[in-house]
Amino acid sequence: MIKRSIALAVLATLASGAALAQSSVTLYGRLNVTAERQKVGSADAVVELNNTASRIGFKGEEDLGGGLKAGFIIEHGFDPTTGAAASTFWGRQSEVYLSSKLGMLRLGNFTQESINATADVVSMHNHDTGTSADALYSYFGSDVNKVAYRTPEFVKGLWAEASIAEATAGTGGKRPVDLAVNYDLGALQLGAGYTKADQDNQFAVRASYGMGPFTLAAYAQRTKSDDVSRNAFRVAGMYTLGASEFHVNVGYAGKIGDVANTQATQATLGYNYNLSKRTKVYGFVTKVDNKANVGYATGVEGADFSSVAVGVRHNF
């Protein structure tokens, strides 16, 4: 009887220890494909299927007790139209982190939080992906070999993140730095982001506001490189009616320094229909108009870009 009691006590102790280190792993992903008619400059239009940031990933977290948790995220991009894998298998995201009431320490490869706090929020209709993605926002620095610290909430809804990445030849041998702040006030949400990589730096602010079926959002960005500056702006609106979403999105990039004919505009009209919480069908028309000395979205100075598309997006 005594031996049985001792054995039960040992099992209870082991069970309680295991409970302190509970872990879980989740498989998730997104398949997003469009059929599009694209046109670049004066070239003939092209009709094709287009992969729009499809991905598959795993994420997990372990409770280490005392409020400390360890976790990971690994995410792989692929093309559903061909089955081809991205050139870097876990290139979309691959990080390990530790979190507690003191904040989160992140190590690995992940998107700069400055864009998540600003431009990504404003591009609502297709998560800033595909041919209707924001072509005018300046994104630079590095997503790989990074260390980041995310604060706990200073007050409800207010938190920040700072990251530093490994120096590379593309950053002048200097470590890129990225900073972001987010403030969720309920209907009103604010964000700001700053990036510096060698002689390049950018600063952007964003506001979004929801009122019933309407959501309005906008950002402004100032980019400076070798003392040459440029301003960009974007406004977007969404109206929901049942399962339907109606989207409009307009952006403007100003003159690059004093160089003439370096302005551009981008406009998108979109419609999404939610078949379920995970699946939607959608369509959009997007157009980038470039002045003679700039080539946003095309890489060809003076060449405009346009696309008419219908697509299906499924999350799992």
C-alpha cells in the first residue's frame, strides 16, 4: 500500500511537470491564384494564371512555465499553378522566439514590422500581394539573419518592435535597423515605421478607422537616399455588405528629388465575395501610371502597367 502511494505520488509529480511544458504544432497555409489579363507599356496584353503569394507553414509554441513560452514559425512559398517550390524553401519566414510578460525575443528570417504597421494594413483587398500590391511603397533593408525585440503592451493596444539584421554588401556593410509602433484604439488604429540601411532610410505613418460597414485607411511615407528624398501617399476604403466587400485603393509617388517626370500613380478597384470564413472569390482592376523617367511595377521607365483579374483565395 505504501509502495503504491509512493508510485502514485511520483506519477502525479511527473504529470504536473509535463503540464508545465505543454506544446502544440499547427499546420497552416494559403492558396491564392488569379487569372489575369496583364499589359505592360505598348506591348501586347498577356493572359495567364498568376500565383499570388501562396504558402504553407508550421508554427508551434511550448509553455515553459512561469509565463515563459518558446515558439517557432517556418513558412514556405510555392506556386500552385505549376507545383514549383520557391528557390529558398523556408524563405517566407523562419524564426524561433521566446516570450514572456517582459516581451518577445525573435531570431531568424521575417518581414520587417515597419511595413506590417503601415502599408500592409492599407492594402486591404488582397493582403498587399499579387499584381495589385502596393507598387509605390519603398521597402529595403533585410529580412534575414535578424534579431528583434517586441515589447509588451505599454498600455492596452500600444506596443513596439525593433530589429537589427546582418550587414550585407547591399547595405553598405552596415546593419539595417527597423522600428515599428502600433496603437489599437478600437475603431481607430495607428501605426508608424522606420527603416535605415546604409544611406537609405524611410519613415511612414498610418491611420485606419472602422465605422460600421465602412473602413478607411491611409499612409504617408518619406524616403531618403543619398540626400535625395521622395514622398508617397495612399488612401483606401472598404465597404462590406453581407458576404460582399467593395474596395478602392489609390496611391501617389511624388518626384524623386528634383528629377522631372518621376511621379507615378496607382489605382485599384476590387470586389471580394466571402464564400466562408476561409474562402473567397474576388476580382480587381489595377493600373500603374508612370511618368517618363520612372518605372514602378514594370522596371521600364515610362511604361505603364495594368491588370484585370479574377481569383480564388483559400486559407487553411
